[in-house]
Amino acid sequence: MSYSESEVSAVDAAIGKYRNGLDNEIGAALAVVGFSAERADKEAAIRDDMIRVAHRVGASLRQIAEVSGLGRKTVSDIVAADRARA
């Protein structure tokens, strides 16, 4: 598999963002932590959007809390954020 120069530069810049200038194991670990945090944020945003959709189409807060593993208060807050945007 080959990569273009721009693809390599983009990845290098992304890694550098988290390494804080450290070119050792600490820098590598920080890069992994940073990328994992970005992914977790994206996944949580998708989950929250789907919670709002499920509630809009009739799922109860209890049902959503059970399948999401979140507390009802958290689910209620996520759903309320949808109402606040409307």
C-alpha cells in the first residue's frame, strides 16, 4: 500500500498535535490517548444523536437508559438538549 505525500504529512501533523514534541514512548502514548479521546467524543456524539432519535420516535427514557448503559438522568439531559435546540 502506498500513501501520497499529503496523506503522510496530514498524519504526521495529527500525531505531532498530541506528542507535545516528545519523540519517545511517552509521546507515542500521548498520541494514542489523544486519538482515542477524539474517537470517544465522536462516538458519544453519535450515541447522543441516536438517543434523541429513539426518544422522538417513542422509546421511553427507561428503555433508552437500559440499552445505553446510562442513567435515566443522563438520558433525560441528552433528550432535553434536543428540546433546547428546537
